[in-house]
Amino acid sequence: MNNESERNDFAVALRKLLATYGEDPMREGLEETPKRYLKFLDEFLNPQEFSMTTFKNEGYDEMIVESDIPFYSLCEHHILPFFGTGTIAYIPGKKIVGLSKIARALETFAHRLQNQERITNDVADFLMKELEPLGVAVSLSARHFCMEMRGVKKHGTVTHTTAVRGVFKTDQKTREEFLKTVRFRSNG
């Protein structure tokens, strides 16, 4: 939030919400909760900026896969957490990327009010644009608290999404190689 007045309005609104559900917003455990929650939102919804560190590709023409990348997000429909892991692959063109930047890209797109499908597409599109690779593939697997804590209450349900670009979309063998890697990681 941009100014102190908005922050105070938020604190008042959250205290009213707590009172609506029978809580005493001024008791010791809750008194600072509006400030703590706002601090969380400030940190989470404003990810640290980063630059894509790339290097000249010296002839590597096979798939580069980074797997088991943890991510956390907030469902835009319920503002409840969802979290999981990602597997991201690319086949380099003229440049390769510092490996931490792949995880940073996932973190950056996850740290918003989001849905899993959009994160998956955003990461794939971003890496295609920034790296100009032959192709990119992204697979995310996540548990959604909006499914587990409310509504259907199906605990442990995992949602899988994929996005493929370039040769991962046009070459069935390349796509299948990536999907085998994802399945191996899921079962491994």
C-alpha cells in the first residue's frame, strides 16, 4: 500500500473483519495482526526484481531441465495459498541462462494474486522472450488450500499444469522426453 492512510484503513477493516467473526482484535495475539498481514502482503506481492543473466551458448543443443523448484502463490479467487513444485526445461538457441534465474522467473510470477494456469503460461512466455531458445516447457504441480480447506475439501489433491512452446510443441519426441522427465520426477 502506498500511503499511511491506506495502511490505517486496511488495519481498521481487518479489525472489523476479525470482530465480525467473534474475535477481539485488540487481544494480545491479534493486536498487531493487521500490521503483520500487511507486511506479508508487501513482501509477497512485490517480489525482488532480477535480471536474466545469460551467457553465450558454446554449442549445447540438448534439453536443460530444472526440477523440484518450490513455489508459493495466493489464489486470486479466494486469497488462500497454493503451493507446489515446478519443472522447467529449455533447449538453448544462442544463449544459456544462469540456473538460478529459472527459479527466479517462477517465483516472480507466483508472487502475485494468481491462478496456476496463468503462472505456467507466464513463465513459458517470459523464458521464450528472454532466452530466444528453440523451445520451453513448464510443468507445475500444486496443492490449493481453496480446494482443501473450503468447498469440496479434498485434502491432498494435486493440480498439474503444463505449457509448451517452440520445439516442445511442434516435435512430439521432444515433448515426450520432457513429459517422461516430469513423470520420473513425480514418481521418483
